[in-house]
Amino acid sequence: MLIRHPADILPSEITPREVYLSRRQWMAGAAGLALTAALPKELGAAPLSAAKSSFSVDEKLTSREDVTSYNNYYEFGVDKADPAKNAGTLKTSPWTVTIDGLVGKPQQVGLDDLLKSSALEERVYRMRCVEGWSMVIPWIGIPLADLIKRVEPLGSAKYVAFETANRPDEMPGLRSVFPVLDWPYREGLRLDEALHPLTILAVGLYGETLPNQNGAPIRLVVPWKYGFKGIKSITRISFVEKQPVTAWNKQAPNEYGFYANVNPNVDHPRWSQATERRIGEGGLFVKRRPTLMFNGYAEQVAGLYSGMDLRKLY
Amino acid sequence: MPVRASVQGSKKGFSLPQVPKILVYIVGFIPAVWMFYAGITDQLGADPMRALEQALGLWAFRFLIATLAITPLRQLFSVNLLRYRRALGLLAFYYALLHLVTYMVLDQGLDWAAIGADIVKRPYITIGMATFVILLPLALTSTNAAIRRMGGQAWARLHRLVYVAALGAALHFILVVKSWPPEPLIYAAIVAVLLGYRLVRSLGRRAEPRRRPA
């Protein structure tokens, strides 16, 4: 197993004290961001500090250049290079997230308040795209569970639904005559998946706030699921009783399941999922590597799915 | 065949400066050479293999479309590029071959089990492979000697398979992408126009003799 420690240590037990203070630095970084906003290169790239997490994998990182230039973010175009080119138009500050549905404390919360629920951590996670490529990314974020506990979901809440910003003025993909997806982008998790300690809300990568093309200012990262589950630029988090509608599942239900767990044994109908190309590894002569069950996180998450037929519930 | 074409071309006085055919090949191979060079010098972005594979496939499709555009250009606009058609068709074939080799060697690492499973199980790969198989006899019979040996009519009949290849390429492109992005649909629309033009024209021709006695 490539994970240094199994999943049962709470991040809060191992987070050094200075990290609890890191939010101030994040705020300082955000202030610095405001000053340098005129420089497009600096957009979304204010320094962030975070504690190393025991949940990180010990694998070679994909370069920052590749992580920030090879993106699927269809709101900004369907080519992998489009988001880096076009996402600068998204206004990420101020940013408000609406938390509603079956929840004790529904609220509209600003990004800085939202991040109060816990200290920032750096998590080095594998990211496996449903298209058959993968990366290793040093995310910075907070466990989603910390936020969920703070807003006190009701007993009837069984799923968490997420929504991306719906801003045609700032997102060229939403103005397209032939929409690629039924906007806004929507995703969802079962409540126990959302509460799993590996699930995070990321606000940064490589020691800085998220670049827009990676889903600034706040996005979901669920490392054992295909990348499209990691909804970007989140503006709404709803607690619901029924399995929510999700964007890719709605677009092609036979190809993209609600669960979308990384699974080398269940092929996408149009391509195999048995292997993957690790971005930045070998260049033109990249060698495929075997895809791991639950993207290598089986030890931590397989229990969530015991008794389920993962061929049917792909 | 070129005789009739040049007569039509000269009728409206639209003549293009003639360039040696070898130049078409040389210019035609620039994208392949450039992409491969960019690939080995790490200038193709995060996923260079995929970029090369897709570019080669797209250029094959573009040359196939160019080949199909020769006849309408001549008939509708009196632009006669017939003497370059063989070069364009062969470029389409060579690019399709490079695309296939890239898929087999660089993408799949000559994992024959995976390639076989892909061909059998993935419709877009089945169609892509079938399209290549269709182009193969067309490339092999592209010489003057082959035309003479087969006879003009039989040769022309065989080479109508290029219409099937164009449909295959369009479908292959649509099926490989997620959702319905515009680019493959635009290419498919161009193919539809080029083939639709021929269909309408041949239906019109067939209808003509019946009209005359009435």
C-alpha cells in the first residue's frame, strides 16, 4: 500500500498548532491577490501554507505546469488547454457558498468563514480521469466532514449535492449554442462518502490558492472516484434525501455512473479502464500502468461499498 | 479524365498556377514531422502521446476531406485541382497509417490483447480500424499501372469506397469524444455536405432522361 498511514487517525490530532493559524496567512494571501489582480498570471496564485497530511501518497508529483495546463473544465471549453486560457474571466472573490436542504444550520457562507471549520492540510492524492490518464496532485484543503458536522445535517439527509457557479457572462461554455452538458455542473455523494476523511474541499494546490482552471476558489476532491466527481467552483452544497442528479450521469447514464468509483474491472463502454497513462511520465513514450481498485484507496474506502454490485452501480 | 476537367477549367478561364506534385507531399508531411519533433522535444503539453495520436488522426481526416472536395470545386467553381487528388488521397492514407501505428505502439505499447479487445469491444476503434482497412486497397491501387490493369470503370467503382471511409472517419471522431462537442460535428457536417452534393447530383442525372420525353 502506498499510503503511509491507514485512515483512522483524525487530521485534527496530528495537525501542528501553527497550521491552525494558517487561515490568517491564507487571508493575507488573498489580500495580496487583490493587489496583484492586474497581473493575469498571478490570478488565483496567492501563497497558502498547510500542514502535511498523513493521508498523502508517496508518489512522484505531476508537475505544476501539467496540473494547471491540462484540465477538463467544460464551462471554459472542451479542449484540455481551454480552461487555462479562458478561466481568467471567472470572478472568484467575493465567493459565497449556499448550504441548504435537510440541514440544521442552512446558511450562505463566505469562503473565509467556510474555511474556519478546520485547518488547511496538504494532501497529495492520485487523480484518475475517466478518460484513462492520471496525475499526482498536492492539494490544499479541509476535510468536507468538518464542514458537514458544523452545519448539522438532519437525520433524513442521505446525500450531499453540489453545484458549480452558473455564470454565462464569465463562462463561455455556458453561452455555447450546443451546450455540452446540462448546466450548471452538478455532482453528488452519498453522505457517508462525503463524511469520509479522504474527501476534501480543496482551495489550493502546490502551496498556492487554486488557479481558476483547477476550480477556484473551492472544489471537491474525492481521490478514489474518477476526476469528474471533483466538482469545481462550488456555489451550493445541498443535503437531500434522494440520490441527486449529476451532470455526466444525466448526459450519458450508461457511461458515467453516480458512484464513478475508479474500477479497473468495469470498463467505460467506449474504452478500457484497466490501465492509465500517468501524465508527465515518459513523454511521448509514456508507458501505461495498471489502474488500481478505488484508485489505490481500497483499504480506506472499500468498506463503504460492501455488498454492492459495483458492476451495476458503477 | 484530366482532359475533360481541364477543358471545363479553361472554359471559365480560372486557372491556378501549377505546382509540382512532390511539393504537395512535402508540405503535406510537415504537420507529421513537426508533431513528432515537438513530441520528442516535450512541446506537446502534458499528454504528448495523446496530442500526437489525435493530430495524426485529424490530419488524415482533413486530407480525406480535401480529396473529396476536388470534384465539387471543379464542378461548381471550375477550380481544377484534379492533378493533386492522388497526392491528397495518399496523404490521408499515410496519416491514417501513422495514426494507427501511434495507437498500437505508443498508446497501447503493442499490447496485442488490449488492442484486440479494443477492436472487438469499442465501436469507435472497430470503426476506425474498418476505415483504415477500406483505405488500404485504395492506396494500393493508386498507381497508373493499377488503373490500367483494372480498367477505368472498375477502378472508379472501387474508389467510391472513399465515401464509406469518410463516413467511418466522421463516426470514429464523434464516438471518441465525451458528450457532443462542436469540432467532430463540424467535420461530420462537412462530410455530409460533400457526400450529399454527390447524392443530389447523381439523383438529378438519373431523373433527367425521364423528364425529356415528357
